[in-house]
Amino acid sequence: MAKNYSIQKSPFLVPTTDGKLIEEHFGKATDGNSEISIAHMIAPSEWSEPFQTPEFDEYTYIIRGKKQFIIDDEKIILESGQSIKIKKNTRIQYSNPFDEECEYLAICLPAFTPETVHREDE
């Protein structure tokens, strides 16, 4: 009998070169799901990404630490226990310019793909 649930015990570890841990629990890389991606992330102190304009909505929940967002030239800092929804086609930069690492969850609708994130350095 088919089960009506799936437990993720082996998330996909996304290769990075910037010290950031990305564990995709559900999404394109893990189970081929193009509707949603759910990832656990740890951004080291002084980490940042280039600006991007993704084709997906992104929800972020901060577990511990702080994370900086620059959204349409507005600087926003979230702390542990706070969350944000950023609408698709919004220009944004994510960073952690603080002295401690930031642990958070990111949920993308539809799922994150390298082709739909549109980072400005690519």
C-alpha cells in the first residue's frame, strides 16, 4: 500500500563555495518537486550573495542569528523568530554581515532552480 507521506532523512547537500550550508529537504534536487522547495540553511558570519530577481516567492524563517535583506534598496534585518515573504520578481540581496552565523529555513514557491533565481553575477 502506498503511503500518504514521505519522511526526508537524506536532504540534498547543495555544493557551495562561500561557506554556506544548504540542505534541501524537498524540491527539484531532492525529489524532483517543481512546486515547492524547502531548505535548511546556515549562513556564516560575513556571508553575502549577489543581488537576484527570482521567479518565485520566497519565505524565510530565522531560527537563530540575524539576516540582512536589501529589497528594492530598503535594508531590513530579521532576527530569531521572525519571518518574511518576498514576492517573485523582486530584486533582493541576502547577507549576514554580523558576528554570528544565521540559521534559517527558506521555502520557495514554485521551487528554487538555478535557472529561475537570476543572480546578477551569472
